[in-house]
Amino acid sequence: MSANCDIAFTLNGVKRELSVPAGMSALAMLRERLGLTGTKYGCGEGECGACTILVDGMSVNSCLLFAADCDGRDVVTIEGVVQSEAGERLRSAFVASGAVQCGFCTPGLMVQASHLIEQHPGADEAAIRRGIEGNLCRCTGYRKIVDAIASAAKPDPGQTPFSEGQP
């Protein structure tokens, strides 16, 4: 039986305290302990990007991160991304571009896209493709996903730039 770790962190803007087994992944903590099922379990090996979250502003595969490593950090999941204006623009762009088919990869792609646009506003197609390389999609062929991300990165006139909003 593994020892438990008491952790405190910020999750989608809310302070959380939790006791987790030392060997539990951040993905299992989010899904099983906190009921945030938007972050998907795909490969469990950090190869597919379905479990992408942001930790202290960095894109991370939550299946490879121990829950205990979230202690003292700022964690943002797809549930946090979609609560922001930028996340709403991404969601709308994914729908308008037809970038959602089965939807399994969509949460990880949207989290990665929010990070990409935050780090590289105005990224061109090549930069967008490089930025989502770790996120696999078996349905769309990526064209519609790239179009959606490019569209979301261009705010409407009078709209706050993407990088000034929450994730």
C-alpha cells in the first residue's frame, strides 16, 4: 500500500487541497478524484496528447505527471480553458470549422491550442502544425483543426487579444 501525499494547488482558478496516493497520476486525480472527465485517457504513455493540461502555463501530458507534483502549482484543464473568452473563441472556431468529429482528441487539442496561441500569437500554419504535433487525431486529417486554431487566433475587431484572456 502506497503512502498518501497531501497536496494543495490551484485548479482552474480554485484553490484545492487533496490527499492522493504517491503513485497516482495527475490524470487519474483529475478524472477519478475530482470528476473532471474532460481530460481524456488515451495511450497512458504521453504519445497521444488526449490528456493535455497546463501546469504553471506549460503544456503537460497529465498521464506522465504524478498528482503529487501538482502541489503548489497552477493547473488548468479543458474545463478551465472553456470558461475563458479565449476558450470560447476556440470552441466556436472548432465547431465552425468542422474540426470536431468523434471529439475524443478535442479537449487535449483545445488545451494545446490555447497554450500555442498564448505563446505564439499570430502563428502561421507551419507553427500551428508544429505546436500540435504531440496531439493525435484519427478522424479529421488535421486541416480543419489547423483552420480552427488559426481562426481562433484572430480576434474580432474590438475584442481583447487572445494572450490577454485567461488560458
